[in-house]
Amino acid sequence: MLTTLFRQFRLIALSALLIAAQAGAASLDTARFSTLDGKPVNITALRGKRVLVNFWATWCGPCRHEMPRLDHFARTWRPRGVEVVGIALDDSAHVKDFLKKTPVSYPLWIAGDDGMDLLPALGDGGIVVPFTVLLNRQGKPVARWTGEVTDADLNRALTANP
């Protein structure tokens, strides 16, 4: 009896995770972002590539700390078809000021406060930044990290999801 209940619970939990992953991908696909100069941009423009999406904010200490590491990662993996995109939960003026001190080679997009609504759908139930999601070539989330992500985590996830 207990084994049957455990199996049913496991199936329900796996179904919930699958539904959440699909909802997260759909909401990210339909989300509207802007470049630092105000031009609209959408994550679907990167379909066909693996994309590391990093949600961050200029007021977030751990976010600022991991930016140089993500920049190095972006330069290392870009030739292998991996794009890194930083999505700021901030406004462009603060991001532009930040970039004067900490330039990065990967694109930074602005989500503003609406970006916070995406985080739970992508698996960040606590709405904690930094929050990073690896999308496969079809745009589906295949890995997630809450808090600073390590090089080892990123390398392992990219190796497991070619």
C-alpha cells in the first residue's frame, strides 16, 4: 500500500515538474524584453542555439560578483554555439552605469520589474537572483540554478545537453 502511494506521489510530482518546465519555456518565449537602447527583443531569436539565460539586477551583490565569470564563460563557449544573455530586472539607466565599471561581452536585455513574474514559471519559486536557466536548441529549459552558478555546474550541464 505504501509503495503504491509513493509511486502515485512520484508520478504526480514528475507531472508537475514537466508542466512547470513547459509553462516556463512558453512564458519566456512570449516575454518581451528590450536592448539597452530600447529596441524590442525576444528569446526566440536565439532558437537553434543553446542559451544560458541569467536573470540579475544591479542591486544584487551575488549577481555583480558572477558577471565577470559569466563573461569569461560566454567568450569560451560562444564558438561552440552557446549564447549567454543577461536579463536585468532593472532599468536601462542603472544597467548602463553598471557596465561602465563591469563591462561584459554578452548581450544584456532589460525586463524591468515584469521580469520577476517569469522567475516562478521557470522554477525560481523563491524569486531569488541571480537565477540562471540553460535552454536547449529548441528553447526548452534543461538546467536551472538559483544563486551564483559555478563553472563546474555550467560545464557539466552543457556537456550533458549537447
